[in-house]
Amino acid sequence: MAKPTRQARTPAPARSELALGWIDAGDGYALALEAGKLVARNARGKRLSAVPRQLRDGEVAGQLEALRDWLAEHDRACQATVEQWMLRSLPVPRAVLEQVWDDPAWRTPLEDAVVVAVDASGRHDPGTAGLFRGVGSRGIGVVDLEGETVWLAAERIAIPHPILLPELDAWRELVTQLGAVQGVSQLHRETHARPPGLTASAIDRFAGGKFAMRIHAAGKARSLGFKVSGGFAVCPVWDGGAVTEARYWIGADAPDAETRTGPLSWVDQHERGLPIAAVGPVAFSEGMRMASAIYAARVVDRERAAP
């Protein structure tokens, strides 16, 4: 692979660069938001080191703080949406990308994600893969594995789950060389390829993990974004056109009782158990990722852990 060079591009505007402007707060003072913080200036236009209390408690400050909270929620919503596009490898219309690209909340998770063109039948074309750099009249701009800028004429693209990228290690090397930082966890997401020939219906690799209290295991699962139901940490995944749910046993005793983890298994959308050989690559990888992260928080016996 040729050594790539960083391509010139238009940077995303920072929040402070958006034309929010100063708002009259009375008595010659004005307020504004800068990098999420409330700032003030006096009648002479001088920036104050601190916002006076009477202004901070006023109506204008309340409105700006409400705007700040809305922007933060908007950032979270955009991030979550792009992550769902990636987890489901969903086709995204070029028209949608054109509408949202100028918004930093959308640009941050989209920029430098590996994307592929999607044809009219919904097929992904791995030969078009590239780091997403923008969209405009020339098409969808990407940087390929050779570090070259290419413009795709596709009307739809997808952000594939990393387990579906055949040259995942090469893409990881490219973003490292470019110094690119992905706004959504794709290339550096933990992945697990399903071993061929498995005939079992469950994985026991993460069984036997000890937690002093069941609430600790459940709390760890929830802190990672997983739900807990009926003694299991669960991870539903859209894979192969249907929902598959990974279930990792963490115990069903009292919240303050000691517990040990059990097997990891998968069920289909009708809650029927699936043999591992029938589990899709994304569902398998995400289930293993969930169990691995929870198991890592177990209580480790120091004597057994010592070499």
C-alpha cells in the first residue's frame, strides 16, 4: 500500500464559529454562548472574565442555556443515529448526506467513516470503499486505501459494520497514517469473527465470571449501553434482514447476592434459540463484544491471577 497523504478539505465549523451572536441582556450588557459556556460583555464591548450574577439569573441567560442543552442533545442524537447506520449497515441516500453535512453535529460522526456505494438492489460494492470526506456537486468524496481522493456517483452509501470489511487491518493502518479520528466507533471497534465449523448453541468462554453482587454485573452491563432482562444482559442486532438477540447470563438472584456469569447464546426474532453456525457475523461479533466487556469487570482472584 502506498503511503497516503492527508487530503486538503474544508474543516467542519466549530460551535464557536456559528453565527449565534451577542444577545442584548439589558443595561448595556450582552450575552452569548462560546464553546458551550455563557460569556458576557459590557456596553464598551469588553469581554468580562465572569458573567455577573444578575445576568446569569436573567431570562436571556436561561434562553441561552436552554439552547446549549438542546445542542448537546442534538449532538448525542446525531451520534447515535450514525452509529445505528453503522451497526445495521443501512443504505443512506446521498440527498440526506447533502442536507446534514454542514451541521457539525452530523459531520463529526460521519467524517472519516469507511463507506461503500450501495446499488439499486441494495448490494454493497466493497470496491468503492473509502473514508468519507464530504458530499457535493461532484458526488460523494472518499479517500481510498491508496490515500487517493475518489468521487463516487452513487445515490446511496452505507457505513459497514467493521466485521464486514474484508481489509479491516489495512483501513486501521490508513487512519493511523493519516492521523484521522473517527467520530463513530467503527475501525477500532472490538470485533470477533465466528470460527468456522462450530456446532454448539452457546459460548462458554465468558462463563464463571464472579461478581460480589449481581447489581454490579447488571450495573456494568447498563453502563455499557446494554439492557438487562430476566437474568441476561441482552444485545439486539439487526443482521441479515432480521433481529438477532445475544443473551449473556449474569444471574437472577437478589441484587446484593454474589453471582457468576454463564454462557452466551443467541435467539431469533421469535425468541427461538439459534445454533452458533446460524448466527450472522454482526450479531456474533456484537454478542461477543458485550460478553467480553462485562466479563472483564469480574472479580479476579489475586492468588489465581498471580504467575
